[in-house]
Amino acid sequence: MMISRLVAAVLAAVLITPAFALDAELARLARSSGTPDIPGLKIVWLAPWGDVADAHPWRNIIVHQTEGPSGSARGGAQEQSRNPTRRGVMVWVETDGTVYWSVADNLVPTHTDGANRNDNKYVDNSVTYHQVVRDNSIGVEFAGNYPDVTIGSTEAQVAAWKILVQVLRARYGIPLDHVYAHNWIDFKDARYCEGCWLATLARAWGE
């Protein structure tokens, strides 16, 4: 436990640095169609991009962490690809940093259902109530926190996320403060804060 926290602290110190400006080439690639090669990302395209003008009007990004072992992102993404609107997400990230784009961006997977309430039972969700829901939020699932859910994301996942979040924001015009952790909109598990570190990193990079 102590080692995991120490590693997380070291990674945070190294990786929470000002983000470089979104360069023109990355922005161009983010708005393209098909299966573009994006520098710094290894993407397995289970669902190629269509015309961005036909994409669903995404306004938020929600970071999830699945309680699956290392290597489970591929299977989850393949299942999602076969049944796009099942409970799951559009984008999956494996522990080695591989990104699986599983669903066409004009379709809406089922996730974050529990956030659509205003009882503040676990966290203050008054601001996100009816604002951050599955119909307007892209889900990104990071695999690998099994059997210890307190284990953070790998260095490869964080490196991929640093580029991926820029691509998602550029492609869909999503503001920086619309990147959320799962736990910021709905409580899940008292043992850990799901998605909090990754969402915090994304916002710090963009400042």
C-alpha cells in the first residue's frame, strides 16, 4: 500500500507539468475521419471515426477505472464493439497504454447512470445533476486495478491519457473544466476515489 502511494506521488510530481499548447497537427488529426495515426498513441480501432460533424454532441469526459485485471481492456472493448449501447464506455485504456476505440462516436454507450440524481448522498452532485449524464459524456475506462482497487494507473496509461484527453477535447470542443472523475459526479467505492487522480492530472495539464 505504502509503495503504491509512493509511486503515485512520484508520478504526480513528474507528470503534473504545464501542458504544451495543442499543436495544429494534433488538432487536425483529432478532427479527421477513419483510423488516423496519432503520434504518441497506440490506438486499436474497433470503430473508425466518421465525419466529426456527424458525431453525437459530446460535452463532457468522464474517467472510469474498471475492477478488471491487466489485459482486460481488450475484452471489454471488444464486447462493447459488438453491443455498442451496453453498459460500458467508448474508449478503453490498457495498462500498457494501448487505447481501444470501441464505439462509433455517433452512438451512446450506457454509463454514469447513478450520477443523474440530486440527493448528495455521498458527494455533492447538485452541480452535475442533469448536466453530466451518459447522453452527453464520453466515458474513458482505465483497466488494471484488480485485485487491489487502490492501485493507481500505470505510467504508460498516464502517458497515453496526456495525449488522449487533448485529442478528445480538440475533436469535440470539450472545455477543460468538463473533464470529470467518476467519483466527482457519483460515489462508487469507499476504498478509492475512482478516476480522481487522472481527471486532476488532465485539468492540471490544461492550465
